[in-house]
Amino acid sequence: MTAAASVTPPLSLSPLQQARALALPSRDAMLARAPSVQHFWDDNRQLLSDAWQEWEQTEFKGDFTLDDSLLDARLREAVRQAWQDPTKELAVAELWQEVSTGVFQCQFFNPARLAELRDYLEQVADAGIPLRPPYGIALNRHGAMLDARSEGYLAAPGFQALYRELMDTYMRPISRLLFPEVMGYDTQTFGFSIQYQPGMDTSLRLHTDASAATLNVNLNLPGEAFGGSEVDFYDATTGRVNRLAFTPGMAMLHRGSVAHAAQPITSGKRTNLVTWLYGEHMQIPQHRVPYTAGNAVQRWRVPQAPSDGVAPF
């Protein structure tokens, strides 16, 4: 940690003021995973949480609520009915099109409402509160950690309520429906945002995820075009690579074991929200290991297992 980063702001300041007075560790230190970087986030965890709560109460400007009304109406209604009567879950499955083996696509957010979510996230970016960027594969400058298991995460209460709703009400039961083997490997959650733009963070090499299931949702606004940045999915059954492109509010849901890569972006920006499910201590389903598929009632149920506190990166 740099000398500036070790300075403790005066306690007479509010949590928001104290958080804004913190000096972040350098990018080089974060890329090197220096121990001082971990100490910075650990030492300031409660302060940052208090600062986000204060910011949302005193400085956030907006007359909208972060809830599932932001989602596509057809998906929202089908999911609502499935929670009331799990035997109606096929209406949810029918909204997801398999576009590559183990990869499904669906309109997730309502494009007409994306401006509200993006406005919230832009205010977050301008809040002056330190956020830890994702650095699992690369240090993405304009991304943020979203899950409470991650240090330096977006702890604003309104966003966390939306995040929990997306994971518990939508992602987990839909993943269980499309990928029956994830049942029991989906008690733990993880999430981050990521942005690609030319000249900075442009692409992502071929990789698999340390997840049972991955949900990747595009947050670009209608008319906010970008060039390139398609996602290549390797189809192990055919040996071919299927290249897919995002549109505003569209989601791709896939098994974490499916190899994929992001092509270089050539113009504009692509902003995505990425969430994972996996089991305790990062357990994921093993290829070709027999499993017992749950029934509809079991799928539409929130597991009671607490967070194990383990973050993939």
C-alpha cells in the first residue's frame, strides 16, 4: 500500500466523506495482488458499506426503484407464475432459445427501462467511493464487484436488493430448469460488471468459468452501438465455434464449463453484468458424473445455505 493509501481519514467526517478521502492502491499493486491491496479492502470494508448506504440515502438522484420491473415483461410474468405454481415452469423454459450446446439466450431486461439502471450505475461510478474492479482474468477498469463475498463490492442497499432478487428469483431456478445437474451446486452466488472499449479492456481469451452456471446480461442502451466484441462459444459436441452477439438487455445463460471468449471490441463500449452460481467452497458439477434431477417444486425454492465467504477472484 502506498503511504497515501495508509492515511486514515479523520473520524469527524461522515462515512461517505471518509470513503472519498481514501487513496486507492495503485493499478500495478492490484495487478500484482500485493498483500497491501487485500489489507486496504479488509480494513475499510465496514466504512465502505456505511458510505454506500449514506450515498444512496443522501445523494442518489432518481425517481425509480431498482426491482424486477426493469425486466422483460414476458419473462417477469412467466417467472411469477412459476413461483406461484412450479408446474407452470415450462413457460419460462420456452422463453430461452438454445443458440449453442449448453448456451441459452433470452430477452432479460426491458430495453426501454435500461436507461434507469444505467443512470443508477453511472451515478455509482461518479460517487467517489472506492470500488474494487474485477481482476480474475484481467483488471477491468470500469467494472465492479457485485456480491457481498467480494471485497470492495457495490454495497448500496438498493442495488443489493435487486442483485439478490435477480439471483434468487430468476437465475437459480432458471438454471436448475435448463441445467438440471446444477441442483446442489448453486447455493453460492458471485457477480461483477465489466466494460469493454477500444484501447483499454478490449477482449477476453478463451476460458471456462469456475461456476455451475453463468448469466451474462448486456446493459447497452438501444442505439448505443458497438463494433466487434462478439462472444465465441466452443461447442464440444461438434468441435465448432459459434459466434454470438449481444443486443440491449439480452442475456446468455450457459454452463460454466462451456469454453468461451470475447472478441476484440472495435468501436463503442459494451457493458455487461455477469453472475455465477456454484456450490459451497466452489464446488461445481463434474462432467459425466450421474446426478439426480430435482422436481419442479425443488427447483423453485431458495436454498437456506449461508454464504461460505469464498470468492473466485
